[in-house]
Amino acid sequence: MRHHGRVTLFTALTDHAPDPSLAHRRAMAEVTVAGPDGTPLAGTDVVVAQTRHAVGFGCIGFELMDHVNGRSSDPVYDNDFADRWLDLFNVATLPFYWGTFEPTQGAPRTAETLAAARWFADRGVTVKGHPLVWHTVQPRWLLDRPLDEVERLQRERIRRDVGDFAGVIDTWDAINEAVIMPVFTAEENAITPLARLKGRVETIRMAFDEARATNPGATLLLNDFDMSTAYECLIEAVLEAGIRIDRLGLQSHMHQGYWGEEKTLRILERFARYNIPIHLTESTLLSGELMPDHVVDLNDWQVESWPSTPEGEERQADEVERHYRTLLSHPAVEVVNYWGLGDRGMWLGAPGGLLRGDGSPKPAYERLRSLVKGEWWHAPTTLRTDDAGRVRVDGFLGDYEVSLPDGGPAAALRLDRAGEQTAQVRLAG
């Protein structure tokens, strides 16, 4: 699903009808299993096990940066945290906020971030960088520079980081929250004046062009929290300007309450019409008191203590399950990224994690795991081939392993499209 020019700018909403049965995410494959010599293995027991989902179940990896770089202040907590992270997620978002990534000009924190990216990648996790261009968390040393110099430095920053991480991080939030960028007033920064001068579309072009020129194979997202028609208008203007958007990022920080199925599907239908795969890039649901409705900018809500509560945890578990079921029911959704596994260090101090401050799992963690690694997962299953060496594999799209029960030769199997299909695998030691 990708935009290929102005003719296909919009597609019919019926092309993206949600299906709670998730049939669009399942395959029924007739798999012929052969031995090392290529001969089909008739009447043979084989074990079929899923190893990875095609859907991206993501989370930020910020909390593991110190652990990976040998700076853990609580190794027991961090080890358990890492195990729980890896047991549930297959996509990690790492921080590239310019102000903290390069607090001193010319001294970016490339080495430690690359170490974290490689740690995740070595464990089969896809890594995304967030973000290349944003008006918030900006370096102080960029202030009071002439705008042409700000633009030059921003372009250089994009090329440097995309190039340094190519092959480890090939997915980026190219630009974050461009709808508000030119009119942002909450804090002084050098990017808002640049965006005001260039305009939103040309600022977006800058981000996408520099990233794509450096890594032509990169997957680039336009990401925003603004779910109003302003974001739709911006997307349309960007596409009309000939800028290719690989993925649309939609934020869903639900600090003021769960959106609900109807609102969620309505939002998905509005943005699915661009025929661009959707990533829910920043999802949060609370297990404590909700933020008051009168708060417009979530950052304005500052409290001394914001605890998780037993009642809130039960609510969060139900809402997490409902949210993920709703998102996966929509064919346009490719990745769902939760914004923080644990309550320690959670944005705004909110009780939005799936783990408590002590690292113990909340009901929401167990509920989500029961979906991702239970209901939506093909656990190791022994099947017997027929006279032609065939077995039927019914499972969610993704990567599988086919092996003999004694742990001998194995083969990789990928279910990459919904519905009926055939496949052949050859077991090899």
C-alpha cells in the first residue's frame, strides 16, 4: 500500500473495511516439507513454530539505553525489564532528540545510541529513530543563529545521523508534529522560525529529501499528534507537492481517556484513504487518575504524584486489549508502538506503563502478552505430513520455523499474504 502519484491520492474507504476476525492478518498455507536432499518427507512429524509477527508490536527503547551501555544503576531491575521487553515487542524506537543527542555541538551521542540500536537488532528487533526534525528538545547552541545557518546545520544533522545508522536503523520519523511547528510558542527554539519561513511543506521536503538522499532504502514517516483535518490538509499538500511519504504516523496519547472503538476506527478510516500504511507511533493508556478534560497541552499537566491504582490497572488492561484489537482489525495499520513499558521515567510522570515502578507486570502487560504471544501466536505445534509431504499451517502472518521433533534440521517459512497459499521448505542442518 503506497501512494504512487496524484491519480491515487485518495482511495475508497471500503477498501480498508475493518474486520474484527483479523482474517486479513492470517494465512492458510499448504506447506510441502522436504528433507536435505529435496525429497518430500511423507508421513513425518514436524514441528511448526512462529518466530516473529508481521505486525509491528513496538515500544520505546529509551529505558534500556543505560543498561545496554553498561551504566545501569539497578541491574536486577534492568535485566528483568529487558526480558519482559523482548518477550513482547519486535520494534524499538530510540531517541534522537537533537538537544539531548547533541547537547554540545560536534559531540553527538552516536556511539551509545548505536550500541543500543545494535543490541536490539541483534535480538531480531526492528529499530526506528525518533525524530530527525522537531521543534522541541532543541540544542541551546542553535539559538540566535541566522536561519540559513540553522537550515544548513539541520540538513547536515539529518545526513550525518541517517548515514551513521544506515543498516541498523532504516526507519525514521523524518519530521515530528509539523502541523504546529511554525506556530509553536511554548518554548524558544530555532526550528519554528525556520518552519515559519519555509512553510510546512518545504520543511517536510527538507527532512524527507535529505534522509532519502543519504539512505534511499529508508522508510520515512510523517508523524503527528494532531488528528484534526489540519493534519489531513497537510498530508494532501505534501502529496500534491510530490513528496513521497512511506508511512503515516498517528499519535494516541490517551491521558484524558480511551478514545473508544468508534473514534479510533473513524480516525483510521480518515487517514487510510491516502493508501499509505499507518503506524500508531505513540500510544499511551493510563492505569491511574485521568488528566482533566480542560487541559489542552498535555505538557501543562504537572503533578507531584500520579500513582497507578488497582481500579485504574483493571481499566487499563481492558482498554489496552480493546485498543489493540481495534487497531489490528483495520488493514491499514502496520505497527502499534506503545510509549513506555514501565512507569519509571514515564512521560509526564503518568502511570501509563505496562509495568509498575518496581518492575512487576500490571494486568495490561499480561493481557497484551496473552494476545501477542497467545491468541495471535502459533505456538510450537507437531503436525504430520501427508503422503506428499504436505502439512496445513493456519496462522498469523509472519516468520515461522519448521523442524523435526528431535531438534534436527530446520527451515524458515514466511507467511506474507492473507488467505490460501502454498509453500515449500527444505530442512537443513
